[in-house]
Amino acid sequence: MQIALPAKIALHARPAGQFVKTASQFQAQVRISVDGKAVDAKSILAVLALGAQGGTVLTLSAEGDDAQAALTALAACVSGLVE
């Protein structure tokens, strides 16, 4: 699943924390990738290391029993991120 970060939002500490908190609610293995670099979406340090800026297209993937629910929740989280 691909989704773009809102134009004025970068994945720095607060938004990344919201994203990781959402991902951690699910049993599925969740990954986020930017420009071909994929990381564990449940790791705050890994998500921060992506350096995603506003407007960046994120690719989300998940595997496991609740994978679809995780992707849906993460897409809603990204769409609703605020500073």
C-alpha cells in the first residue's frame, strides 16, 4: 500500500511516535519503506532513520493475521498526522 505524507509533515519524533504506536497495536509484522529502504514500522529509531519529509510516498506492507487491519489503521494514521 502506498500513501503520501501530508505536505507539511515530516516523520520526526512526534509524528513517528504516533506512527510506531499505531503499528505496535497489531500482531502483524509491519514494514515501511521510502525510496527502496524498508524498515520495521514498530521501531522508532528505524522509522526516524528513513528521514521522510512532507509529501514523501511511503510504502506500507504487513504480514500476519491482522495485516489488513494494520495497513488500514496506518493509512489513517498517516493521513491524520499533525506536528
